[in-house]
Amino acid sequence: MYESHYGLNSKPFQLTPDPEFFFASKWHKRAMSYLQYGLSQAEGFIVITGDIGTGKTTLANSLLNDLQNDIFAAQIVTPKLSPDELVKMVAAKFELDVANKTKADLLKDLESFLSALHQQGRRALLLVDEAQNLPLETIEELRMLSNFQAKGKPLLQSFLLGQEELQPILRAPNMEQFRQRIVASCHLAPLTDEECRAYIEYRMHHAGWNGANLFSNEAYEKIYQFTHGVPRKINTLMDRILLYGFLEELERLDEEAVENVVKEVADEMFIPEPEEEIKKHEVTELTPEGHEVKDIEYYKNMLNELVDALDNAISHKIKLTRYIDKLLKKKYKTYVRLKSDDSD
Ligand SMILES: Nc1ncnc2c1ncn2[C@@H]1O[C@H](COP(=O)(O)OP(=O)(O)OP(=O)(O)O)[C@@H](O)[C@H]1O
Ligand SMILES: [Mg+2]
């Protein structure tokens, strides 16, 4: 709609993850290197976590886009799949016939398929997106699939992408076997303020923008303040700012323009006003027992003190155990001596 006003040949801030628009921020570059490193290892699991809208799917799509023909990649986006459903979905994604097959049949078919691929000098890669939705037993099933081997070489490698909730799932005590197969993991953080600006300029230029500065410095600052550097939020806001500039026939977009759009967008998206947010934090929250909830530093210090106290207690226990040990040895020697005296 507004493209011609800015001389663009496409929409610069689409919401669909498009590898063409991939911007390599510090974290995206790092995560991409992990994925590529993982690929070169050809085994184990790579885990990428990140806040909502930080670019996990975009990253996966960019990787898939660059893959060579020797890798057969399948991508699954998981609702809450049971282990059996996972096996079925993986088989289907590798284009196997899944109709009326039992799980045992499917596993057998999968193994034959993966072995055949291996014999052709190719290998299989499974990309699991939204992996935070997987129940523990389904992740365990994924681990079982990674056990398919030919001459000691694993036949299937998997990458897991998920929101932050994936981390506690993988930290669960009964996930040790899975954890030991993770060859690399990385967390995607939002963009910094400088990256936010570079991201906007990059996408604008990629869509054909070749004018001078369209946004003032203050406008960039406002955009960062509102979006906290989360790419999806930047895209949504930027799309609206460009629309606003077009409707208002603006040549340059300044702080005021951004503020106006932020107000509109915040209303539509039910985002609390900044003042309300500040007030919210000022209100003293209480635990169910009526104790005041303190800030995070308070709890960090408390935990550090607790760790020191536990360390002390442990080293006391060790000293005590050594002392008892010595005492027992002494007693035992006395006992042996007395016994030999008796027998003499
Ligand atoms: N590195 C990047 N380069 C270009 N665009 C990006 C980048 N990261 C994210 N985006 C854009 O931000 C939006 C959200 O990205 P994406 O869908 O990949 O996030 P996500 O982390 O998978 O989100 P969710 O947690 O909801 O699954 C998309 O429109 C995408 O185009
Ligand atoms: Mg995603």
C-alpha cells in the first residue's frame, strides 16, 4: 500500500520469517554458527532457545535455505505431540507412507529410509520448532530416534528450537541422557539499540529503499524503547509507522510520528501505558503469607549467603568425618593390639 510512497519494491517488515531478509545480529550470527557447527558434527542435538519473536524460526529457515543437497532436512512445528505422534510426523516429513502403520512399522521404515540415505552418501536432519511444547516423553522419543546408526555413525541429527520454557524442560533430572547428547546450545537475545537501528535500515534497504535518512535519531530511540529490540515487535511497529508516514504524507519520520503510532498500536494491542507499567512495579507485592516481595538483587544476595553457609556446613562435615575416621582407625589399632596381647 505504502511501498510506492517510499520507493520500495516490497514490504520491508513482513511478519513471515523470510530468509531473504535475514539480518545477522551478534546473537543471530552466533546461533547460526552453532547450527552450522552442529551440522559439521553430523550427530547429537543442537538447542537454540530465545524469547518470543526473537527470530528462531527465521534462523531455521535461513539455515534450511543454505543447505546442500546431501542433507535431507525435515522441519516439524510441534503442537503437544505424544511420542507415537512424533514418530508418525517424522516419518511423514521424510515422505514415508504412514497410513495404517503401527509405531513399530514406522520405526522400521524410518530406519530403512535413513540407512538407504546413508548409503547414497546423504544424511537426514530434523528441525523441531516450538520444541517447548514437547512433553518430556516425546523429547525422550526424539533421543531414541537419534540412536539409529550405521557403522557407528548416527543416521539422524536433530535441532531443537524453542522458547525459554524449553530450558527447564531440558534441565529436568530425568533428561540427563538427552543432555549428554547436546553438542551445542545457544540463547537468542533481543537486539541492542544499535542493532535495532541497523536492523531497520537493513530491512528498508533490502526492500529497495535508497533515500537518505528517513528516521531521526530520536525516532530510532523511541522504536527501541517500545520494542525492546524484539524483531517481531519492531516489524509490527515499523509497518504501522510507514503506513502513518504515507497517510500523513511525511517526508521524514521523527519522534512525534513514532509516538503517535506507538499510542495507536499500544491501544490496539492492549499494551499498558508506560506510566501504568512503572506504577505496577512500584506496588508492593505480597507473598501468600503476607511477606513483602523484594527485588531480584535481594534474592540473589540471599541465595549467595545461603550457598556460603552450605559450603561452610559441608566443609565442617568433611572435617568431622575425617576426625571420626582417624578416631576409628586409632580404636581399631588399639583393638588389634589388645587382641594380639590377649592371644600371647
Ligand atoms: N535475524 C533476523 N533477520 C531478519 N528478520 C528477523 C530476524 N529475526 C527475526 N526477524 C523477524 O522477526 C519476526 C519474528 O521472527 P520469528 O518468527 O523467527 O521469531 P521466533 O523466535 O520464531 O518467534 P516465536 O517464539 O513466536 O516462534 C519475523 O517477522 C522475522 O522476519
Ligand atoms: Mg518461531
